[in-house]
Amino acid sequence: MRRPVPIAVAVIALLIVLGLPFLRIQFGLPDDRVLPASASSRQVQDDIRTRFASNEALTLQVVATRIGDPATRAEEIDRYAAALSRAPGAARVDALTGSYIKGQLVAGPGPLTARFAARDATWLSVVPSVEPYSDAGERLAKAVRATPAPFRVLVTGNAAELVDSKHSLFSRLPLAAGLIALATFVLLFLMFGSILVPVKALVLNVLSLSATFGALVWIFQDGHLSGFLDFTPTGTLPATVPLLLFCLAFGLSMDYEVFLLSRIKEEHDRTHDNTHSVAVGLERTGRIVTAAAVLISVVFIAFATSGVSFIKIFGLGLTIAVLMDAFVIRATLVPAFMRIAGEANWWAPNWMRRIHERIGISETEEPAPEAAVAEDQVREPVGSR
């Protein structure tokens, strides 16, 4: 309460520094490298990855159906396969008409190429020279899909799965984030009758979660603690983990926010002294919030002992998020911010104030004036009349 400005500046600077790595986050999908190096399936895939120029097990499949007899379209298939083999990251393309490398036919059709033909369909196999679950693999899948085809084609495989998964997860992320922000703002306004309090809660949560994700990028994507935590960095984070982590961490942080703000609002309604209310509210809820955060962090940190790396990410990420929120955000930044804002914390325009008075959420109901008078009469001693 005595030094809100330097405390707020120092904490915000710390959160921004921690969150800077988040700007270079790269999303991927789990592959064999999430397993311990001692797992046999991991060892086999590591041998394929390091000893051979192409990855036969993780090809892209390009499928064309309803094209008639594939044999009658051999010339078109030949040109298309040659074009696919020039895509960046393609080691080889196998098709009904043979095998292609960098646009050149290197092996003609034979007994093994018959597997690429059906009654009215054909497919082509694009063997990658890059890791499918990587930026290079994503570029390969997009290049294959962008290559002009003489017939309608569908593309699948690991690299294509990465592209489609990211699109499915993030294409409506702005809409989801907007709905979460709107619902949070409305509920906090109905509880506290303020515009600034919900906005402050959303902004501080974004800062806290950005710092958490930045720490995860530095630890797991960049691999700075790979030796200590015993995992193999892949240069990406599993795309689903940050989303799940956001949902849990955002919910828990809002839970702690309501604990703290409820006590501050209760005290402010009683005394109308903002500085005193913030201090008392923090004093009354500090032990509950920090004890709850430590207890749930013990559960989350246990996930970091897993041999599967994305479980480590999930557990350590939640631990960082909860502890940072309880000890950094709620214990320092929220009270400092509310001390600086003063009585503006509780301001709202008149029309919104009327809405809050009509349908607002409160822990206690104030008695109506008539009810208060009746209660006083009941409590008045009989002899005093």
C-alpha cells in the first residue's frame, strides 16, 4: 500500500520478461519423442530418423477417386507425381507410373506400383525428408496441397494431420477468447458493480498466462532444462496442451480473484476506504489463497515426474501458473493496482449501476427499509415504550 507504483512496475516488467519467449511459440503434435529414450518404439524411430534420408513410415498419402481407369490417365499421373517430388521437404514420390525424385523419374512402373491403382482411383505416396511434426513438415503438407492436380485429390498423413489439427484448434480461438472475456466481464460486473475490476482481472490474467507460456517455451520448446527434467526437446509444444492449460489456469486464477475481491468489496461497502479495504481484503484471504495454491500445486507437480514429456509440460505449466498467480499476481500486483486506481475501482456509469442494483450478484442481502424498521421494533425493550 505504501509503494504501489514501484511494485507494480517491477512485477509487470518481470511478467513481460518471462512472457517474451511466448512470441516464438511453435505448435506441434506428440510423436515418439514424447516417450523415454529407453522405450523400444522410440529407439526404432530414432534409428530411422538419424540413419536414413527419408521417412518411409510417415508418408503423405495423396488420394484421387472417381477418375475412371487410372491406366488411361498415366500421363497426367506422371506429370503430377513429378511436380509433387519437387516440393520442399519431399524425398521421393511413388505412384502408379513409377518413382520420382526432384522432378525426375528414377524408376519406372513395375509389379510393386500396381498397389497404387484401384478400379476408378489412384493414390500417390510422398515420402518426406523432414520431420512430419515440424514447421518443415507443415510446409511440405501445404506445398503438396497447393500443387495443381489434374483431378480432385485429398491429402492425409502426419504432416497433413498437423496442419488440420492446428486449423481446427485455432481457427475459432478469437471467438472462444471473446466469449470467455465477455462472460468473465459480465459475471464480475454483476458481483462487484465495477467496470475497472473485470478489465483489470482480464488484463492481469493475460499477463500471468503469457509469462507461464513463455516459461514453457523456454523450458520445453527450447530445451533449456531437458537434462534436469529428462525429456527430448522437439522445437514445438503440443498444440492441445496450452489450450487445456489455459482453461484450468484461467479458471483457478478467477477463483482466487473472486476470493480476494469479495473481501475487498465487503470491507469497502462497510468503510468506503479503498486503501484500508484492499489491505484488509488481502489480509483476510491471503492465507486461504496461498494455502489452496500450494496444495493444488503439489498435485500438479506430481505430473512432472511422468516419463511422457507432454504430461510433464501439463503438470509443470499448471504448477507455474497457479503459484505465479497466487504469489505474484494476487499478493502484489492486484493490491498495488487497486491502490493506484483508488475509488475508480468501484466506478460504473449510472445506467450500468442501475443494472447492477437490479440483477447484481451479492453474498449478502441488505434488508429493505421496512424490514429494518420492523426488526428494530421487535428488538426494542417492552419497558421503553
